[in-house]
Amino acid sequence: MTNVLSYLEHAATSFPEKTAVALDDKRVTFSELMHLSKKMGAVIAESGIKNCAVGVIAERDIDTIALFFGVVYSENFYVPIDPDMPIEKKKSIVEDSGMTVLLGRKSNIEIVDALGFDGSFFTLDDIGDNELDIPETIGESPLYMVYTSGSTGKPKGVLKGHKAIINYIETYCDVFDFVSDDIIGNQTPFFFDASAKDIYLMIKTGASIEIIPTEKFAMPTVLIEYLNEKKITFISWVPTALAIVAQLKTFTYVVPETLKKVFFVGEVMPMKYLNKWREVLPDLQYVNLYGQSELAGICCYYEVKDKFEDSAVLPMGKAMPNCKIYLVDNGEIVTETGKIGEMYIVSDTLAIEYYNDAERTAESFLVKDFGEGKVRCFKTGDLAYLDENGNFIFASRSDFQIKHMGHRIELGEIEAVAGALEEIQRCCCLYNSKIKKIVLFAELANGCECTGREIQGVLRTKLSSYMVPNKVVITEKLPLNANSKIDRQKLKESF
């Protein structure tokens, strides 16, 4: 197989009238999704472009997925764009990718006008009866491109190919035994890379996606009731979305009835909240996933079966069968337990490149010999170590590692200890390099009235003196980005 559309066409043949994607009371079947995509592809093809970037204003709706696949049928690659992203960042993506075709819904015309976009803008209202056949795509052909947040410097376009996605999704389904009866509860917005796991899992297996309305996540009881109403069996969410359910004691009022698998990805999952899920729902499969935007999906996973203390750090686990992971410190491969090294990933799921950026590509996508000949690898910038069971344990981002008072400190370790405190609901640790101070931003647990000094006092009993934050800032709510992760850049702006 060389084209992901083979999955869609197989699903449309095998399950023509089955729901592929739904949102509230709207739904599209696999057959309808395929035909919409083929017709959208025909519209794009009339523009005369091929192997080019096509922007998709990625609203949280069913149409977005049809637009994605329409681009693929036209033998181009899609670039999801956050509709709420600042206009200057949107312009940067449009200019960097060189796109001349933009897709969206009619209401997005205001965005198109604000961009000053002089290319073609199409919606599903523009489709006719013409349909494209599945193209004969080679595996290395680009499939889609996502841009990093660009919180520091110019955003990077990470270009991914058909071969990488096919390799990833085949392994993902084999390892976790997904089936056509699964109903996926989608939390991740479609302009985020992590949403690709849901989309390609859907067309590979014939499972259905239920797009969960964003407002449901603000009301955990309503959220769980929605999961039950839609009979959702599988969720892969950022830890913050899962944690809020436990924080607000939602299970006192309602519990998931059809859920079977709970995966978490994108951030460290606090054990104190995972333990509350496991206490109420011990028979579910809980899996911690680790990956990078520079991969087609995840490269490492850990199925949670053992008991953990609330203060414990959850392992990232072991490499997926289609990946090899090496730890490197000062040019040497790390094999001993407990020693920190930077993670290097070898896999057929690696991205093609950073688009139009040979220098950055050369810095991160390397050819190295780890003892079995030269291979292409990705230098992650993540620091980890091996535990006694051979599991990878996340230590920190390399850019979260600081030198303070003569010591090398992992800010992630401070976050893990602080986040385990009963007094703290969630937290974020940053380093103010201007004044050389460690700053902990903390959102307190409901009913807690601790001061920053009191939190510091507790941390002095749990951390080495040089690791205790110089300042603890108590905030009512930590800022979150569109994917419900803590917005570190926004916190840095307060320095």
C-alpha cells in the first residue's frame, strides 16, 4: 500500500452506510465521506497544482476531514490552520508553505480576506459531480504538514509522508487491537497533529469518530454523560482534559459506561489524577503515549497495570515495534539504569523534513551509527533515563534543563514533585534567565488557601535546597492553549 486513501476506499466498500464521523446530530457515512473527498479533490485539481501545499482552515467539524482527504485525492498535501490563530501567524504559514489554494467553510471568508490571500478559496459548496480516482502515490510522497506553535522564532513546517503514516497506523492498530466496533471520542482539534491518530485509525479500521463539542470539556459531568450517550469506547486525550474530570469529583455523579481504552499523550499525566480514574474504573486499559511532531505518531508507550503512589512519575515505557530509541550523552550511548541521555529515534515513521528549511532539517534529522550501521534518526531534544525494568522515564526537555547555583536541574522534576502535592491542582515551572530565578506557577486545589510561601515550605521538605523554586506564583487559572495544554509562552510573558 502506498496511499492512505486505500484505507478510506476499503472502509467505504466494507462499511458504506456506517457512520465515519459525527458531531452532535450530524453524521457522514464512510461512503459519503469518500465521495465528498473525491469531489473536493476534483475541484482542487482544476487549479492545476500538484505536490503542493493546500491550506485547510481546520474548524472542529465533519467537513474538515472531507477537505483533508480532498487535498490528498488531488495529489497535494494539506496544511491544517487554526482558525483562531493570530492573523500574523496565519500569514506566516501561508507564505512559508507557498500555498495558492485555501479550503474552509463559507464563514471563513473573513479569515481569507484578513490574510489578503490572492489564491483560490474553495468550500464543499463548490463541489460538483466530478470525482477523482485514487492516485498512484509513492510512499515517500507528502501527505500533510503541521506547523509548530512558533512560540519562539519562526514556526517550523513538519512535512509527513504516506509511508510514515501507513507504517505508524498499521503498528498502532496491531499493538492496541483496535476494531471496527470502536467509537473514538475526539478531543484534539484538527489543526493539532495528535488528531491524525484519530483520523487514520478511523479509516484504517472502520471505527467511528465522535467529535466532542469543545464546550463539553468545561462541564465534566456533562462530558461523561456525552460519552455515555454516544457509546464512546476509546479516548486519547491530553492529561489536562482527563485530570479535570478527577479534580471535580465527577465520578461521584456519573461514570463512563461504554469506555474501554483511555490513552493520554502530549504532557506528563499526574498520577494522583490517574489513580482516581483507576480507582473507579479499574478494568479499563490505560496507556501513556509518547511521541513527537516529527514522527507520524507515537514511538513509545506504557500500559499502566501496576499500582503507583500519587507522587510517582509514570514511565514512558518501551519503544513501539516499528521504532528504536537510543539515549545519548556526550556522544556516547547510555545503557545503564538511571543515567540521563537525550532521546534519538530511528523509525520509518519519521517526517520527511522541516519544509523549506534545510538547515533545521540537518540539525535534527541525522544519519548516525548506533552500532548496527548508519541509519536516519531524529534528535528529539527530550531527556530520559532507563529504569530497572528497561522502561524509558521522561526527565525533561533539553531546553527545560537549566544550570542554577552550580547544579544541573530538570524543571520537569520540580513540576512532578509540586504537581503531586494535595494543595496543587496543576502547575508549571519556568526559569527566569534575566534574574536567574526558578518560578513555579501553581493553580491550587479546590478549597485550598495556601500562600506561595507555604508551598515553598512544603517543597523544601521534598526537594534539594537548590531546586526549591525562588518564587511560587499562585494563580486562579493557568492559561491553556487550544489543545488544553499549559501555555508556557504566555506565562513567560509575565516575567
